[in-house]
Amino acid sequence: MKTGLLLVSLFAIAVPALCAGKYTGPRPPKPDLPYLLHADNLVPTEVTQAQQTSKKKSTSYAIPGESSPAKTPLMEPIFLFDSKDIPAQSLQLFRLDAKNGSRSVVMGRRDSSGPVHLSIKQLDGHLYRIEADEPLENGEYSLSPSDSNVAFCFQIY
């Protein structure tokens, strides 16, 4: 009798644990492109190249255009990312200043805030869920690999 109860208990614990590991939500159609998750819809981020300019104690990165066509109303955006060539852990999130027809961020200045902390969770194989760890203000943002000037831009409105 005790053996039967033990097997039932183990089965009750094991089945939910096995079922919890399989991701069944939407999947990005293209690898190495972060997608904003809106319920079951995926919105691709804007892919562009940031122009780097270095000065004495700072480096600035400029992106043409004052706003991104990729938009979300979510203050804590969630991204799905199929990592093929770009490691998900290399992505950093920056707030961009929009003015004079471009968006930019300056690194190394005393008043620069640096990247926003991200939470990165592997869902399945090469699929990752990436989230900002704090509510973000309305404005322009960019996810960018730490070793590249590629910028995946979006706007929170």
C-alpha cells in the first residue's frame, strides 16, 4: 500500500514538471531579430545600424529618424528572440534621446544612465524571453548586442 501511495505521489509531482517545460506560444519567424510580444502577436523591432562617434571621454551612437516604426504601449516590454548568431545574453537595452531628426545615446558621460537591466529566460532551444526589469518611460529605446553597432529599435508610447 505504501509503495502505491509513493508512486502516485511521484507521478503527481513529475507530470506537471514535465508539462511545464514545453513552450507553446508564438515563435519569431526570423532568427536574431527581437520581436515585441503583444498577447499572441509578434511585432518586429526596427533593425538599423548606429553610427559611432568617439570623443575624449565619451562615445555616442546615433540612429537616423526621430522615432521607430515598431511601437508598444507596454511600460515593461517583453521580447521573444530566436538566438542563432547573436547570443541573447549579449543584448543590452538603452534609452535613446530623440532630437534634430535622429535618436542617440552617449556612453561614458557622467550623466549617462547606462543600459537598463534585463531579465533573460530560455524558453526552448534557441528561444528566449527578454524583459526589462523595471517600468520604462514613454520614449525611444534600442536593444543592441554588446559587441556590435546593430540596433533593434522600438518606441514606448
